[in-house]
Amino acid sequence: MCYEDFVWFMLCEEDKTSRRSLEYWYKVIDLDGNGIITPNEMEYFYEEQLQRLESLNHEPILFVDLLCQLNDLI
């Protein structure tokens, strides 16, 4: 990561409400770059959170249930 990339990362990390920040994080999550965040991409990032929940002895939430909740919110 070059200095310029690091600066953009820090700016987007600090203020997640700006349009530029939302575009940055969208591109990070859109792994295949097709402009659509699929359930597979979401599950890829959720796996790490699932490990964190388990290490803290929290009851894990299955991704399928989480995806269902997200669809209900939309």
C-alpha cells in the first residue's frame, strides 16, 4: 500500500458518511468488481466476524439467518 492509498484508507475509515467513503468501501466489498455485492461476497467477510463471535463466547448467528434479516430490512 503506497502512501496515497493509505491516506484514502484513513480518510474513508474515519468518516464513513461521505459519498467518497461509501464508494471506497463498496469497491472493497465487491470482490469480483461487477458492481453487485452478492451473498457470497457478504459471507466471505462475515466468516471473520463469525470467528470473532466464537472467540468471545458469543452465540454465533448463521449467515443464512443474517441474510434473511437483511432482506427483511430492505
